[in-house]
Amino acid sequence: MNSLIVIPTYNERENIGRLIDKIQIDASESHVLIVDDDSPDGTGQVAEELRLKDPERIFVLHGENKDGLGRAYVQGFRWALQRDYRIIVQMDADLSHDPSYLPRFFEAIRDSDLVLGSRYLHGISVVNWDLKRLMISKLATLYVKRVTGMPFTDTTSGFKCWRDETLRSIKVEEAFANGYLFQIETTYKAYRRGFRVHEIPIIFFERDRGRSKFDFRVIVEAIFGALKLRLRY
């Protein structure tokens, strides 16, 4: 399949090289697009070094300012659609999303329009989260399900595989969310338009290098953003 893996980065110089190495093992035929959000730690330079080693498969976009997760994905998705990639994967750069699941995503997308990697499809599949973080994530998912009506077990998942026509249809460039709510908004728009959305089970691994970007603002954004989604769409 003509596939592209979009990876937004912000201060991930310790992880991006390890992630690319794993992708080359588990999805060797896929192209990779790193979208660096003006990282002050030099992630962009590391990304360029990776690109120079494999310029036919690895590509890099650089933001001039810290614009946020959603804007980075919009930039990456626009780049992918302009180049007619048929299958687009989105995943985190911190190795919390294991590239070994990529073949399962590619298999599942054959009969789907959007595939979600779920941490909760078969119980709770999260490694190295404390109880507080786990409860916040689980409660946020239940809250979003209740407000939006989405039936999925992991409504906040950021490990996804899209068909190009699905991304075009939801007009991802018009998304109002920019932080983690972007994950919820794009899934909700696909669901509301009647696309075939399926889940596959994944194990989520908390990062072992670098600093987590999860904070209280994520919770507030999810609470008010889910209501806004329901009213807007």
C-alpha cells in the first residue's frame, strides 16, 4: 500500500531515532514524515540527519513557531494528501505507540475507513502509568463517549490509520482543536459522517526518555471541547 506515517515532534531528540529504527523493521515499505514543532532541544536537526540517511523514505517539515499538536498534524496530513498517499498513519514520537502494531493497522484498514489503536478494548493495556494518570484517562474516555455518543472504547486515541478519502471528507484543515482534543475531534467527525471506524487492541507504553506533555490543561480542554464538538457537529 502507498502509505505514510506522520509523526509530530516537540523535544523528542532522545526518541525519534529509536522510533525510526523500529519503523524500518516493522513497516519497511512505508514512508515517514516528521513534523517538528520548532523544538528547542534540536529534534529538528536530528530529524534532518535521519532524512539524509534515507531521503527516499524519510521527509521532514519544520515549523517556525510552536503551533501545537493539532496544527502539526494538519500540516502533515495536508502534505500527505497533496502527494496522493492512500493510507496515512499518525503516531506519537515518544515510543508510547509501538511500531510493531503497524502491520495490524494496515491489515485492518483494508475493510475500514479509520482504524483506532485502543488501550481499553480488552481491559486496560497501559504500561507504567500511575493510578492517577490511568483514572484521568479512563474517565476522560467515558466522559467523551457520553457527551458525543461515540461507541469506541478509546475516544482519545492518538494512534490511528486513515484512508485518504476519509481525511479529505472530514476537512481536517478546518479542525478547531489544536491540542489533544484534536484526536477526539477528528475521530468524531469521521464517526458523524458514517465512515467505518474500527478499533484494534494495542498496549500503550509510557515514555522512558524525555518529558511528558500531559498536564491539567489537557483535562480542561477535553471537558469543554467535547461539549463544543457535540454542539458544533
